[in-house]
Amino acid sequence: MEQFLDITIEPLQFIIKPHAHNIWEILYFTDGEGITYVDNQPYKFSPGCIICQPPRVNHFRTSENGYRIIRLALNQIDNFTPNILFYQDNYNNDFKQILHQMINYYYTKEYNWENIINAQINLLKEYLIAWNCQKRNRYIDMCEKKIIENLSNPSFSLRELIDTMPMSATYFMKQFKKDTGYTPSQYLTVKRIDYAKSLLVNMEITGLLIKDVAKMAGFHDQCYFSRVFKKITGVPPEKMAYLR
């Protein structure tokens, strides 16, 4: 088989020293958390994370409490040059299920197993192509969604959210600004002010006060809210109702 070398469920590991090799590896993290470095770029991994490890690229991994992976080794991946190396399995864990099917066919050697495994490799590649061709990093979309869900939560912590992303904070914030035009903090503030504007223009109907709008938009302090609002919109919040 031209592409396929082997597939294994690796034992519990803690540290993999820096190295490179001449094959492709697709690594699926099933247990544990840690950091993997690919070409000196750190990625935080947890269950469901997938690394597409290219040939001849230096990489290593470390985990305080250990991790387990499914390792798929390939000579090549035809017609696929990924723009990103780090992926996350979908809600149904389709990628993981296909890997387990491959393991079953590889070790039982059922009739026609070579062709079945090649077909499964092509199916995995189609998942990676779909994820790779998304317009933006899915973690940026995930972060935006969490921010929108927490517009009214004054205790919402961007730092805690960014710490859950499987990459360094510096790299993530750089990518976030590249995709949105804002830093995460700026994005949160702008969205909160946009939400406040939608509340203010309906004050006559809702009977809300400025302090109510400030609280609903995630601001502890009404005076601070008014300063930020005017800085972004050019008018104080009490005048917004007259600008409909």
C-alpha cells in the first residue's frame, strides 16, 4: 500500500524528545493534556485534538500527568498540503471512530483489509481538507461564540478562555486580531457596546435605565460604561435613544 505504514495505540507517555523523521504522522490524542511543539510552535493538546505532523519537521511533546495517542503513520498524503497542522475532532468524534475501525481491520487482517484501510485514509483526508479549508481557525470562531454568550457576564474572564485554547496565548491573540481586526479584549468591548446600543434605542419601550443597560452589557460600573461608550460611539449613552 503506497500511503499506509501502520497504525498503533501508543502506551502512556510523558515526554517525547525533539526529533524528526521522513514520514507523515497523524496523531489523535485520546487521553491526557500537555504541550506539543511542531517546528518550535507550541500547541496545547487534550482529548480529541489531532496533529498532522509533516516529514522532516522537528517536534517534541511533554505532559505532566501523561497522555495517550493513536498514531497513524503514512509515507505520504496524496493531494493534500495542510495550511494548519492542528485540528479538533467534531462533536461525534468521527475521526476517532474511523481510526478505531482502521485498527480493527489492520490487526484482524480481514478479507480486503488493505483496500478498506486505503479508503478510510482517503476519508480521513477529506475531513482534514474540509477543516483545513475553513475560512478561519475554528478556535477563533469558538472564542467569538464564547464572548457573545458572555456579553452580560461581568465576571467573564478572557484570560481563562484563552488559556483553554490549544496554542500559546501570544500566537492565539495574533491570529484572533488577524481574523477579526481586534484583540480579544477589544472585540469583547466592541460587542458589549453594540449590545448596549441595541438596548438604548429601545429604552422608551423597555423602561430601562442607563445603569440597567450598563449591567446588562457586562459593566460593573455605570460611569466606566459611559466613558467607554462615548469613546467608541462618539456620543454619551443617554443621547443614543435620540439617534434612531
